[in-house]
Amino acid sequence: MEDVSTLVGRMYEAFPYPPPSYDLERSVADGGFQVGDPTFWTPMLWPEGRPRERLNILVAGCGTTQAAWFAFTNRTSDVVGLDLSEESLTHERYLQDKHALSNLRLFKGDLREADKIGALFDLVICTGVLHHMASPDEGMRALANAMQPNAALACMLYAATRRTGVYMMQDVFRRLDVKADEDGIAFVRRTLASLPDWHFVQQYLKEATELRHDAAIADTFLHPQDRAYTVPQVLDLVESSGLHFQGWFQNSVYYPEGMPWLTPELAEHVAKLPAREQWAAMEMISPALSTHYFFARKSAAAQISFDRPDALHPRHRPGIRQSGPGQYGRTGRAFTLSAEEAARFDRADGSRSIEELGDTKGLFERLWKQGHVTISLR
């Protein structure tokens, strides 16, 4: 029997995923970004400050575009891309040539061998990969072994709740021996279109716009290996590998402050729980997540404690826009501040502490939990 890595590599040779970008300059100009890119997200990776200017970055399971993207937006850093699929690496090389990315090196291989590349990394990016391994624990340990002592990991794993219907249909297609080929994908599309509105997969289908691509259909419904994680399982995977959990990319879905439709009674009860229990409870109260994006550290994670307002320096999360007095928003999320709150928020540029901004009512803790600010430690 062929091992899982062989099967996964073969599928991505036939259906490179994600659908490739052909012009990184245009993609970035159009507002595209990569989770974990230190160009935008340094406070989430290293709240205490970037360890050095020239970073060694590993993109483990880089697919068609991701390694080249990091090299493009981080030209003063060195980037290594690692992937099982030669077809995906071929497109990475196209982008490397197109954008003159002399800071990019590409390797074909299994991320279980990441620590054998010959370097330790300051930043490891691994999004959408570990859950396709026969042993994600083994993969996470390999990534940990490839990290410098002060390194950060940006990771994405499938989330369990929203993908319930996906796994139901995966089971059906597996029993029917549907292949990841042109005929199989056409059959999957016809089958999904025939399902009633009450089927568990329908909510996923409504929001998964990438399914217009055949590669996304194959990746979602015909993949030879994947699994999903609850919040406690994410934390266990990280910590059993010797890493330290740093935080979520999108706080708003893990804290009650981020869900304005919660009743005050329920929000109050959840907010009294320890943070990890809040995260687990919110995942079940609002099962909208199809993925968990999070950060981890090789050494002890930098803790953000609102008991020290003099040490916390908030800044607007990238993408925040103001539409009127006290009216703000970012993709999919609008929020309103009083005149007093807006005056403090407008001055939050990372240079002033919460104490210096005069926050006495927990404004920035609330905005952090809603995902509207990032916070640096000084």
C-alpha cells in the first residue's frame, strides 16, 4: 500500500492547489496577504519585537504560490519553500523568475524532513498542510525541530464544526470509489447540486467560493487524507510537540466580545471562563469556523496581560478603514466608537501605551478581543 505522502503528492501533481497567482505585484496591490507575513503581522508573531531584520523563513507545504509570495513581500529575508508536488514547485519557479526573487530557494520533499534542510528558521509558515498528513503530530514535531529558540510558527488547521458536512460527503465519495479526475469532479459537482437545503454541507458550500475551481473540489471532497481539529485538539497538537501557543489570528471568533449577537447573559457567563475555555465554548456556540489560524512559539510565548497597561502598545489592525465620525470597519466587520473612544483609538499607532492613551474602561482589551487592534510589548 502506498503511503499517505505519496498519495497526497500525486493528487497535487494532478490538481495543484491553491489555484496559482500569476502576478504577485497585482495580487498584493489588490489587498491580498498571507497570514503570518511579518510585513503585516509582526506584533502577532513577536509581540516583544522582531528577532532580527533578515529572517530565515520556511514555508512548509508551499503549494503553487506561497513561498514566492513571502519572498516577494520580504525581500530582505531568506525564504525556503518545501513541497511534495513538482507541479506546484514549477509554478513557484515561474513566479521566482517573473519577480526576480533571488532570496528564494525551493526544495521538493516531505515536511517531516524540514529539519534536514541545513538551517534553523526564525519563522515557519505551515497553512493547510499538517491535517493532510498520516501523523500531524510527527509533522508538527519536525517543524518544531527546524525552529530557532525564538522562532514563531504561523499555522492553519481545518476546524471541525463547519466541516461536518464535508466529511459526510467525503465518506460517500470514498465508498463510491470516486476518483480525483475529470469524471470524478463532474460527479461530485452534480451530487452536491442535488442535495437539499437542509443537508449539513450546504452552509459550507454557500461560503466556499474557491469551489469554482476543480482543484478545490478535489482538495475538499476527494482528498486521500485529511482531518479537522477542535480548539482543545489544536492546543494539544501544539503543546505535545514542545511548542507554546501564542494566539489566534482572528480573536473575534474565540471571545464573546467578538460576537455581538450573544445575549448579555450568555456573553457574561462565557467571559468569566478561563481564556482557553472561552475559546472552546465560542467554537461550539458559533460554529462558523472552517479553519483555525494561529501562532505558536519555540520558546515561551509572549503573554499579553491587560494588568500591565503601561507595557501594551496597541495599533490598528491592517485593513481598518474609517467611514465617518466614530465609524470604522475592516473586511466583513464594522464597529462604532463614541467620540471619546474614537479619539483614543485614532492615536493608537503602536508608539503609545494603553496607559498613555488614557484607557480606563477596557477599550483596547475589548478591541483586541474583537480583532481590531494588534498589541506590541515594550
